[in-house]
Amino acid sequence: MKLPRLPRIGLKLGRPKLWWPAEWWRRAALVALYVLLPVLALDYLFPPPLNRVRDISAVVMDRRGAVLRVFPVDDGKWRMQAHVDKIDPDFIDSLLAYEDKRFRSHSGVDFFALGRAASSFASAGRIVSGGSTITMQTARLLEPRPRNIGSKVVESIRAWQLERRHTKDQILDLYLTLAPYGGNLEGVRAASWAYFGREPDNLSPDQIAMLIALPQSPEARRPDLHPDAAIVARERVLMRLADEKLFAADLAQESADYPAPARRDFPSIAWHASEEAVRRADGPDNIETTLDLALQKEVEELARRSSGPSREGIQVAIMVVDIPTREVRAVAGSANRHTAGGWIDLTDRPRSPGSTLKPFIYGMAFDDGVASPDTRISDAPRRFASYRPDNFDRTFRGDVTVAQALQHSLNVPAVAALDAVGARRFASALAFAGADLSMPLTADDEGGLAIALGGAGLTVREVALLYAALGDDGRALPILWLKSESAAAAKQKDKPATQIMSAQSAHQIMDILGAAPTPAGRMPAALTQEAPVIAFKTGTSYGYRDAWAAGIASHHAVVVWMGRADGAPRPGITGREGALPILFDAFDAIARITPARPSGPPVREDDPSDHTPPAPLARFERENNPPNILFPPDGAEVWKDDEHTSFVLAAEGHGRLAWYVDGKPLVRNVTGDPIWRPREPGFYDLSVVDPNGRTAKSRVRIKTPEG
């Protein structure tokens, strides 16, 4: 009997199918595709708005970090940039303990705090705690919304975005910059300045508690409007911080006896200089200037005190420059802002500099070898073409030395020296140095000779630049206002300066100015123990509109201007009487505040720009003067008998002279004499030009028997 065949029993070996893991990865990929990618795309397309935190108050500081002036933002709010590392650490610890204990660990939303808030709301029937983290509050400050559930959801999303983009300290910076403190105060720095008059870098416990309590109800707890509510809130915060073991328990009780702080004004020192610093700075946050707070206060008080009664409308502008660094140490743009023109920065307005440019004219003449301190020069009535200068006191002293002419500010010798140097060349040299004379020169330089007596416009800043150069071997460099500018200049030590005059000529000019008579009531430096020698020059513009004094001593250059902002004259007030006493007072302030340094300009060896000028002449040579028409002189009436009458013109000058009649060249005869044959009676303009382009002019009337 055949048995039935049994089925084969066996195992089919092979790789088992892992269905669940494969499904998990597939689902994760779908989630990433349909959920995470859109979320990341939305995060990229709609980042948190940071516009408000970019619009912050400009804070201008002196060279040591002291705040000089704070500017409100365009909407009138005081919103100062906060930096966690510059805020009292006790305040930061207290803020986190009070507002957000898990701030350092959560990712923007504290779900434990939200659950606690929801539970307390359900049991109490009202909001007991908000549950918002500091990051969520920052999101609300960046993008204010109504307080409701929907806004909470948006704030949570924004908080997540902030945490993705910023560190915890950066988020704290944002919060402490935008937190409301009542009225137009935003940020902990603005509140600290408004209520305590200082930076929040070292706060007392009661101040810490006040700054924590205010943002919760900024208007209801304003210390200046609701002092009782502010005191109660401060005490409540201190008790809570005492429970957290951050402060002793008795501090809360003691703080109840402290009055609520009053609202203070923000710093407003260096009003005009701060505006200049803001214009120069890359951003508004903590602009560090080269100013010295102590000296700035002295200079502002000196300007205010020297201006006299406000009803007279007198303004005073002062500028102090440290010569070795060219850093501005103090600036008073006006005496006060309550007098007419006080809002204008008068250090940046061109005014006639009077005689303050004479040292630079003589310095260039020394370089040219046409004069030296001992050169004899004539101080007598003289005409330069159609220009005839006169001395300020309308008296002449005859032959004097150049040193005497400069010390007594004689006009005729200065014009003669400028004529020898060349007015156009002189103006160009100053322009290259950074002092652009606001006066066009004529083609023949005739109008430019008035530069010697103030017939051009310069600002206080430009005069300060020139005198700083005079005190530094004649080397002109830009004036620096910011520490960043000074740091950049220090890296460019090889940057060439503009050499206005040689070092030797600069030293000679300084010696001359240092020996000038001191103002009334001042002892000469030689008779005073340890007093610095002040090399100074005064100036008075035409019509007594501008009174100047500029000086160099103790490695500082100081310039003082006094006058009216509208340019009205002040009869009888000269630079020596009005501005010079202020200059000496400014140097007294520098001596009190600034550590003493060795006197004299810095020594530079092997300076290629320093050269020994040619040996000077014992007397200022006539050949260096412009031509002078001898016949017919200016204003002459000359008779002409008939149409064939001719005249031989005569002039004195250097080189071959070219003659012109009414702008047309005049021919010469075979002997080389200029012959002029006027055709009819009337007025004629004659001019003669020497090889250097200097011109003399004469206007003549030709008359005949018939008329």
C-alpha cells in the first residue's frame, strides 16, 4: 500500500522586512516636507521686525566714557541702546529671578509657566500671572498687539524666531532697550538717567527694584506722577527678591522710607560739538569723542561768563585742540542758546579773521628768504596798485623789524610781505592745509592783498587747524573729533602733512608771538613761576564785527572768537580787549585740568619738509614790490593840445613791464618807451603788469581846450 506523500516542511530563510522603521522614516520625511519646510520658509520670509530697536537715541561721550549729551529719537522718545555687559549684574540676576527664572534654559516659551498661568486663571477666574517669558515680552515690544489669546500665539512664534537668531544676552539687550518706563522713556538706560541721573552700571537695591517694577505698569507707577504707587511697587519687588535670597529681608522695609525719585533732565553738555560728533559717527550708539568733560565744562562756563548780558546779543566761540594728536578737547559753539544766534555753531561759520593770518604770511616770507625776524621793513603810507592799506590806529612807525611789525600787528608791512609771497599762492597754501579762504581772488591778485587784514572768511575750526600746525613745526593735519578718527589716524603715521612753512620759520614765528605784550592785568610768563609762554595773535575785523585771539601753549592751540551772530558791529571792542583775556583764561583752565607736559613743539629728526630757508635780506627789498605808475598817476587830469599829442608813460617795477589802455596792449617806440596817443578827450583806464603778473592801475581823464 502506497502511503500518501506528505507536504514538505521547511523554513524559507531571508532578510526580514522591517515595516515599522521604514514607515517611521517615510512619515518623518512627509512631516519635514509638508510642515517643517513651510515653517522655515515663513520664518525666512517674515523675520521678527527689528526696526524699533534700530531707531535709538544717540549717546555722545567724552574721551573717558562720560556721557555728554543724549539725543531723543524722531518720535520724541528717549530710547538708549542697552548692553548687558555694561549693566549692574545684580540687576540682571534680579530681573531674571522676578520675570523669567528659566530664561537661560527655555527656547523662547516656558510651557511650565504657561501651564501655571492657565491653572491660576481657571481657579481664580482672573489673570494672576501672565506666563510670558522675557523673549515673548521682547516680541510684543517689537510688534505691539492687543492682549488676547491670538496675540499670545503670535508672540510665542516670534519668541521662537528670536531664539533662533539671537543669543540670550542679545535678547536681553533688545528687551532692556525697549522696555517701557513711563512717558517717553524706553529702556533701562533711559530710565536710569531720567530717575537716577547715571548709567545703570552700579545700582542700589531700591533702584534695582524700581527699574524692575516700572515696566509692569509704566504709567500707573511713574515716580514723577504717582510716587505712592511707585513706592508700593518697589517694596513688593524687594520682598519678592528677598524671598529669592537675592537681598536681605530688611531692605524692603527700609525702602519704604525712601522717596520716589524725581524726573531729571538728560545730559546736554557740549551741545554743538555733540551734533558734530553725531554727523561724523557711523552709528548713534555710544559715540566716543575726543572731548574732555572737565575742560568742556570750564570752556562752556568761560564762554557764558564772558558774553555779558544776553540783551547785548554778544556770543563767544572757543575751541581747544591738542596739538600732538590734533584731537578736539573742548568746544563752545556759542555762549548760550538763549541769546540771538545761540543755536548756531559759530565755530563753523566763516567770519573775517582780522590779523590772525599775519603769522603765516611772515612765515612763508621767511621760507622765501625775503625776510627774517630782524629784517627792516617800512611802515609808511603806501599804495599797492589801487589798494592802500592803513594801520588800525591810523599812525605809522617808519622803519621797524619784521618781529616788531608782527607783534604790533602793523598792516602795511603785512601787506607788503603778502605781496612778496603772492596772495594767490598764500591762499592756495592755506586751502591745501584745510583752511579754504571764502574769497575769490582776481586774476592779478590785487584784491587778494586784503587777505592780510582779514579780507576773507575763515571759521574758528580753520583758524584752530592753522595754529595747531604753527605749534607743530608748520605741519597741517585735519582736526579730529572722534576716538575712532584718532585711532585711524594713529595707524597712518606715515601720512604726509601739508607743510605750511618750514619748522625753522614756525619756531621763529612762535618766538616772536611769545614775546608780544601780554594783556592788561597779566604778568609776563618770564616773571611768573612755571607759567607757560603763550604765543598769541589777536585780530579785529573791519567795523569791529569780529574780535579774535588765537594762541599756542602747553601743547594746545586755543582760538577765541567774540561778536554777534548777525555780524552787527560792536564799536571799540578789539581782539586784544575782548577775546585775548578769554584766551588766557582758557589756558589757565588747561593748566588746572590737563597734566603738564614738556614745553615746546615735538622734535622730529630727519624731517624732509624741514629745511633751512635762504639767508634773509637785511632790508625788505623794493624789487619785491609790485609795479607803481608814476605818470600819469591815478586820478590825474592830463591836457591834450591836438590830435597828434602823445605821452611817454612811466612806472617803477621789477622786470619788463607791459602796458594796457582800456584793456588793449600799448605799443612801444623804437627806444622801448611806452607811447600813448589818446584820440579824444574822456576817461581812460591804464594798467601796467610785471613779469610776475602783479598789476598797478590808474584812471586818467584827458581834457582838451574844447572840453
